[in-house]
Amino acid sequence: MTQERESDLTDTADRLTAQFDSVNAKVDDMRSDIESDPDSFSDKIIKLALPALTGMLAGQIFKMIWNKQRGKDGLDDEERQEGFFMSLVFAALSAAVTAVVSQLSDRGSKAFVDHRHNKAAKRQRQS
């Protein structure tokens, strides 16, 4: 093999090694982030499920109230047809209510988990 060809192979190997080292460093950083995360599995479930469930529940409650106010109970299919404008109003209001309730629930679930962490840390300091 020629000297130039050997030098090219060495340069290529060095670049590949540097790229693998970069990927390895990123994986190590991600692993340390996961290991240093104070949230347990149940904390993550609370933070994920509570806002989703309350948002869905708020949307269903809003829909029931809307339908009751609009007098849809006992109407036939032709009478249930709404105009385009009323459909837009319902969609906008429903989305707004759901978003607000979900956001408030998200903040509440995070505060609840933080409170649990603070309580656990306080118990550890007292021990």
C-alpha cells in the first residue's frame, strides 16, 4: 500500500472514531439525565395522565352542557343539524375550555409532584 493511501485510511479511521466518540458522549449525557431525573414512574404517570384525563372530562362536560342548552335531547336527526357558524362556535369554545382545564391540571400535577419531592427530601434530612 502506498504512503498516501495509508494516510487516507488513517484519516478516515480517525474521523469515524471521533464521530463514534461524539455519539458515545451524547448517549452518556442522556443516560446521566435519565439517572438524575428525580421523577419516579408514578410521578411521570401523574404528570401525563392527570392533565389528559381532566381535559377529556372537561370537554365531555362542556359538550353535555352545550347539548342541554341547545335543546338537543329528544330531537330527530334533521333537527340536530347545526349551522356552520354554531359548529365553529362550539369547536372554539370546547377547545378553549379543554385547553384551559388541561393547562391548569398540568400545573397542578407538577405542583403535586414537587410537593411530594419536597416532603420526601424533608423526611430524608430529618433521618
